[in-house]
Amino acid sequence: MKILQENVIPIKNIYMSKQYGARRLLSEFPDKGLKLGSIDSLLNRSHKTGTIVRQPPRLSRYSRSSEGPCAQSEGPAKKASVISLDFA
């Protein structure tokens, strides 16, 4: 289950001020329906980055271009060659 933003702030405050772990925080909020893994990942992210805000998703190289992955505005243009076979 995802942790709602309204639950994240009190969890982080208790974690920072009282040094509670994930199991202790789970017992502090029994009515929220949180999972141990979701609290643990939130605390790990807070410990590593110092923030609990998620980063925006990265754009892939395919979604940056409106024409598709093969569209290039720079470099030599490839021309389709037509071979005509005349046996006259």
C-alpha cells in the first residue's frame, strides 16, 4: 500500500526526533494500514537523500522527440535509392 502524503510527514518527524525504527513506527500508526516494507523504504530514502519527496520520472529518449526515435535534425540525411533495371 502506498503511503499517503498526509502520513509521511508525521512518520518522518517521529523518525527524526525519536529515532524510531520501521517496526516501532508501524505500531505507532496501527489504524493507517501501512506495511513494514513501505515504511522501511520511506525511511531508507529519507536516510540516503535527506528528503522524502519523490523524484520526477526520467524521460526516455523516445518520448523527447515528437517524430519518433529515428527522427534526427542533425547529420546527413539518408536518401532512399531506387534501382531501376532496364533490360531493353
